[in-house]
Amino acid sequence: MRLLAWFRSVAAKFFSRSRAAVELEEELRSHIQLRGDDLQRSGLSSAEAERRARIEFGAYQKHKEESHEALGGNFIETFIQDVRYSLRVLRKSPGFLVAAVATLTLAIGANAVVFGIMDGLVLRLLNVPQAESLYGTEYGADPGFQSYPNYLDLRDRNHSFEDLAAFKMVFTGLNTGSNPVSSAGYATTGNYFDVLRLHPYLGRFFTSADERGPNSAPFMVLTWAFWHSHFQDDRTVIGRIVELDKHPFTIIGVAPPGFHGTLLFVSPDFFMPIVNQQQVDGENLLDARGSTQGIFEAFGHLKPRVTLAQATADANSVGAYLAKTHPKEFGQKSVLLGRTGLASFDGNVREFTAALMLLAGLILLAACANLGGLFAARAAERSREVALRLALGSSRARILRQLLIEAVLISIVGGAAGLAGSVVLLRQISLWQPFPGAALHLPVEPDAKIYVFALAMALVSGFLFGIVPVRQVLRADPWEIVKAGSSARLGRRVTVRDVLLGLQIAICAVLVTSSMVAVRGLLRSLHGNFGFEPRNVMLVSNNLAMAGYSGDQVPAMQKRMIAAIETIPGVASVGLVNNYPPLVYTAAFRARVFRETTADLKPSNAAANPFGYAVSPQYFQAAGTGLLAGRDFTWDDNKDAPRVAVVNREFAGAIFGSPSGALGRYFKLQDGTRVQIVGVVENGKYLSLTEDQAPAFFLPFLQAPAVQSFLLVRSNRDPQQLTAAIRNKLSGLDAGLPTQIDTWNNFLDVVMFPARVATMALGVMGLMGAMLSITGIFGMAAYSVSKRLRELGIRIALGAQRTEVLGTALGRALKLLAIGSAAGLVLGLLAARVLASIVYGATPRDPFVMGGVVVAMSLLGLVATWIPAQRALSLDPLILLREE
Amino acid sequence: MPGEAQLLPGTLDLLILKAVSLGPLHGYGVLLRIGQISGEALLIEQGALYPALFRLVRQGLLKASWGTSDNNRRAKFYELTAAGRRRFREETEGWNRLARAMTSALAAEPEEI
């Protein structure tokens, strides 16, 4: 309200300006009249009296101005005058205006987008009450608090959390009518919604009271989004019975609209009690203490006055107790607590967005340096105007204020345009669904914070580049400039502009270098050796539990599916892998294996911690994984046959010294089973592209059955036709089995996603950096040519060669380009080390990158100096010397 | 001109308050009154009076209204507000303290130390 009142008084002053001015004039006139009357009375003629009165009054205009200022309306008024004047000035140089606004639009837009992403992914908390005190366990590779029994112990033995809830993801066939569709949900503990302090939008939530042993609570709660899209906001849905993997579940409630589950990136369709997980997972994980699949994250509100460090220590002491009590099953060394929703991605996402923010900040800095240079050049060109204004009695403060207003006007327009662009882009990103079949949820819708951020950025950058010419103006000596003209001096010394341009080029070279490193890394990872050949392979994702299969029906059905697809013409080979093939959904299973001689199978005695897969005969052929020694599995490697395994070269080398030495040897699984190695295959990538070479072993799927599997179909046929043929064959076997069919390469998108996003972001930044350095060098070169026209003209008249003219005109710009690029290249290579953790194969020691940067920067310099160079060369000394 | 004193910074405001405290005056009248009460010893540039007047109005120490002068000219008359009277008292005291201190300081003789 106070603000409003202030605004009104200012507005009133502004609109009543003329009245106040008229009154002021009237009062001053009345003074002179009164004095005149007195003087007349003392005997002067009326004309002489008025003249004397005026003289005695003093500098009328000055006093009027000062009085006006004392009245208080003056600041606003002169401010508006300055704004008007600035607008007129800017309108006169549209080229400069467009260049400056475009530069700022890009720079502030980039910053706003990155800030929006950072805000959405890192700064913003979960959309639940008191999210700031919600902390949870971090997902790890070892069975620690990833198993349900361990979660129960943590829940009951800790002293730091008010209550502890947990959830895991489930992928099910949801049947609401005729046929099941694949659907993703959370299996949660009964206290999940109570811990989150949420209230249902419709119906009720399940609670701890509903948990009465395994499969006792066949209830489900829909997310609002799923209810909205699949049930069309039908309020009668409460009480309806639907099927999850052929088991009946009753819909009891709908979660509130803003709630997308407790994972940042994946939005579930529904929630179900974890005590019923066996019905959708096919196996009972509630008692499996050694499992890593039971719980994704356990979380809760910290008790008041409990710090994160205390809670972590508390959780670790529970962990130590569990490790002592269950040495075989509890393998986690230490627990990290993180913010719920981000726990498992915290580090990477944070680092990456921070790095991006830094780069975006650099872009803005480069843009400011760029504009600062332009402004300094303009101020120098306008020195005559400034000198005139100073000579006419304007104060330096007023001139500086007007220059700053110009800068801020430009930055606000640029900022507004950048913000508009970034809002559009962020909306796009938040709706982005890059992976079919996985509900990605990027909560980056722009909010008020981003507007404030962009405004602040605009003002800060406006002031930053606006103050560059300040020194120039303050030093300006009106007499000198009016006498000698604007091209008075040409110092050889290094100016602020030179430093700014050098800095800007260095920043741009950093951006260009990092984007090149990233692009090169991505190209390499796309054509790298994964240990399999994803081209020409279709993946068929299926979960037999969704169609109600269990026990021995599962391998039998899987065998029938393989056989059916093998009959499709053009199919070279068909393999099957349980759970997920390598690099799909960044999901993999790690097991502990032991030497044959190890008796005590506790975690610390494990010989290795390899990735484990269960595959069918022909899998290696279908996947394109080379067999180095020994044999592939056969259909005779079934559950009645001796247990066998195929291992990768790393496994064989790590445990047995060499691939050939491993053949025929034995190792032990966690449950004590002795397994004989019958084959060795080449190394590969399993979980992520950036992982170090890891050991892996493969078991025959008949000896290690699982309901969820992927079929690998290698064929040269067109993917669409092939998909139709596969669907046809499978629905012939069981029409009610939901499958997802896509190329292996498309499935790899998920694992490529971080690298792709990183490369895209860095590519865009590099491009912006390149554009900025072009405009910066161009501005500098054009300015230096225009300032030295006369000198160049004289040189040409005296017979200077073209190269000499060019050297004089552009030498400094090119020198700066060289120095800046070299510095930027070095810095960029150092920065690229950071990239190596995100982009596979990103190495700064790459002659291609080094050469690329040098070529790119030279090209940029060539492009940017082309027009000024042409201008310098086409000078006609006669015309020029006559003019000056 | 002998007998004229330079105005110390800040004293113009006090002089204006004093002049107006003796009764409502227009701007020219303020000048005349200051000349009269200071024995014509203080010289103020006529135009410089107005910024000071407006500043005092803006601070709420004076209020202004249009009226008619003795010789029937329209003029703006100034008078003290309550805040102005208070400020006048305070400033007068302050000035007197300063003046006493300065006088005694400048009158000090070597034997008094």
C-alpha cells in the first residue's frame, strides 16, 4: 500500500508538473515586481526599476532550476527527460541497438533457462508440506537400506526421524477393462502419505493400519495426473476394482494435483502398498535382506533440532549394527542422507547444473564485456556531444546518469526478450517426453523466481557495461575535445576496451573448447565399442507377471516366444535376457561372487562385484557380443543340468588371470552355488557409458528364471515391419501380454540422455560464445578502422601496401584474438576434465579438439574482421583527406 | 562593503525560520525582514532565497498560501508550522550553544590555560 501511495504521489507530481512550474514562475515574478515597486518608490523609472530588480535577483534560470529541484519533482522529471533523450539517441543508431539487444537476449535467455533448470531440479523442494526437513537414504549398489527388512530395522532403531517411509518402483500391467497396459507405480510403505503429510484429493490414502502381512492390502491410490488422463476426472472411480498383473486392486483414493511422487524425474501413475509387492514383482522381497531391489529410498522428516550430520551418524550406527548381525546380507559401508527426491541423483545433477550455470554466467560476462566495449566506443565517438553538454553547464553526474539509463534501457529490453524466450523454452522442457514408456517428469515450469532472476541479471549487466565508459566521461576535458575533434589521440597503450575484448575472446574460446570436447566425446561414445552391437536389433520388453504367468510357466512361455519369433522371415537370431539388457534404462544387477575356496561368504570376502545377467542360448549372437573362448549356452543348460556360466574377459582376468585360464574353473554365488565357467566373452559397457571396465557374468536363463525379460531380435528388416510381425506372433501366443517394442538404439537413449543433454547444452553455449566473439571482434575492428580513417588515408597516400594497411587497421584486434584464444584454449582444456565425468570419451588431450578450436577461432576472426578490412582497403585517401 | 558578513552554510534556513516566526511573510518580505533584523549586515542573493524556502516547505517546517501584498500585488505568504516552530526553537538553542562556545574559545587568554 505504501508503494502505491508513493507511486501516486510521484504520478501526481509528474502530472501537476506544469501547475507547479507555473506557480513557481509566478512567485519569482511577483518577487521581482515587489522589488521593482520598492525601487520605483525610491525614484527610479519603471523600466530602470525592473532592470535593477532583475539584476539583483541574480541568475534567474539557475535559481528556478534549483527551486524546482527543492520542490522535489525534479528527479523524476529529469529522469524522464533522460529516458526520452536516451530513447531518441538509441533510435538514431538502430544497428547498435539491435546488436546490443540481441546479444543480451541470448545471454540473459541462456542464464534464465539454466537458472530455471537449476531451480526446478536442484533448488526447488518436493511439492509437499515442510519439504525442507525431508531427508532420505541414497540409493547404492550394495544391499544396505535397499532391502525391506533392513528398512524396517532402520525405521525402528533410528532416533533421528519422526517416522520413516519407503518406496520402490513397480512396473505392472494395469487392466482397467479389456487388455492390460504397461504402467509404472510406486509400491510404498503404509505410512508413506502420513510421513509426507499429504491429504487425498479424493477418497482416502492407505495407512500403516492397512498392512497386515504379505498381500493383505490390495489397494491403490492414483496420481491426480493419471486419474485426469485415464479416468477423465471420474469421481466414481473410488471403489472400482482394477487388475495389476492379473491381481485385483481397489482404487481407494486420488493424490493431490501437485504431487508427482517422491522421485524428481519419474512421475508414477499410482501408489500401492509395498506389502503387496509380490503380486506385481513376482518374487517376495519383503524377507529378502540381501536384496538390492526391495527399497529405492527410505525417507522421513528429521526430528526438530536434529542435524543432518547427526541423522547420518545415527543411520550409520544402525548400519553398523546390521552389518554385525547380518554379515552375509548387509554390505553397505556408510549411508549418505540426501534431500528426498534427489537422493540418488543429487551429486551429478547438482554438479552439472552448477557447471552449466557457471558457463551461462561466463556467457553473460562475455556479453557484458562485448557491450561494454561497444559503449566505450560509442562514448568516445560521442565525446564531442559530451563536451558540448559539459560546456553548456550540464553536470557530469547528469551525463553519466543518461549513459547508464541508455545501458539499462537496452539491458531491460534484452532481458525481457531473453526471459520471454526462456519461458517458452522451459515450458517445452517441462513437457518433454524423450523416452517412450518412461514417464519423465522435469519440474522446470517457470515461476516468479525466474522473473526476478532475469530482471536482476538485466539490471546488473546493464550497470556492468554501462559503467565501462564512466572513466572516459569523467576525464573528458570539454575544451580539448571541442578544439581538437573526437579523433584527438590514439594511444599505443592497452585500454580498458582491449582488456575487455581479450577477456571476452578468452571466455568464448573456453566455451568453444568445452563444446567441442563434449561433441567429440558424444560422437565417440555413439560409435564406441559397447561389447555388443545395438544396430539392427529390436528389443521386446515384456513382463510375464503382467499376464499372470508364474513358476515353471515362465521359462516355458519365454521359450515359446523365442521359437515363435525365430520363424519370422529375415530374423537372423533371437536371444533373451532377464530384467534389462546392458545399457537399457541404466538398470543393472550387481552380484557378489566368491572364489571356489572361500567358505565364509561374507561381503568382505567377495572376489568381485560383477554385473550379473541371465540369458538364453543365442543371446550373444543376437547381441553381437563376441565369444572369445569356450562355448555358448545351449537349451540343455536347464535347471537339471550342472550350473554353468559365461564370464567376460575382465571377470576372467580379475579372478583367474587370463581368459583361457578361466575355462572349466569354478566360482561361487552369494547363495553358495558352485558355477563352472564354460565360456568367455568380450568386455562391454553395462550400466553407463562412463563406467570403468567392470567384470560381468552370464547365467543360463533356464537356471535363473525371472518374469521380466527382454527379447533381442537381430534382423536387417525394416523396424516397423518387424515390430508388426513380432506383435503378431506374440499376440498369437497370448493376446493379453503387454509388450514394448523398439530398437536397441532407441532404448539406449536413456543412457545417452545425460551425455546428449550435456552436449546439446554445451553446443548451444559454444555457439553463443562464437557469436559473441564475432560481434566483439567486429565491433572492435570496425571501430578501430573508423577511428583511424585519416591515418590510414595518409598511409595509403604515402604508398603503404595492402598488408601494411591491414596490419595497421586490424593488427590489434587480431593480436587480441590470438592472445584471448590461447588463454581460452588452455582454460577450456582444464575445464574439459570436469566434462569427462559426464560425457563418455571426453578427453581434452585430443589433437582434433585442439586443431578444431584453433581453426574455429581463426575462422571467427576472419569472419568478424572481413567487413572492416574491406572498408580499410577501399579507402580513397583523396576523398578522406579533403573531408577532414 | 564593510560591515557585511558571509553567511555560514546552513544559517540561511535558521534566518528564514526566524524571519517568518515574527509573522507571515512573502519571499521578498523575508529578505527585507532578514535585512532589517540583522542591521543590513547579512547579504543574501535574492534568487537564492527561493530554493531554501521550498526546501523548508518540503520539510514541512513552513506552509505557503497565496495572498495579497501591502501594495496589492499577488504574492505567496509563508508561515511556520508546528514542526517549524519546534525546529526553530531547537536550532536557536543549538546556535546559541555554538556561539557561546565559539565566543569563549576565541576569547581565551594564555593565562587561563
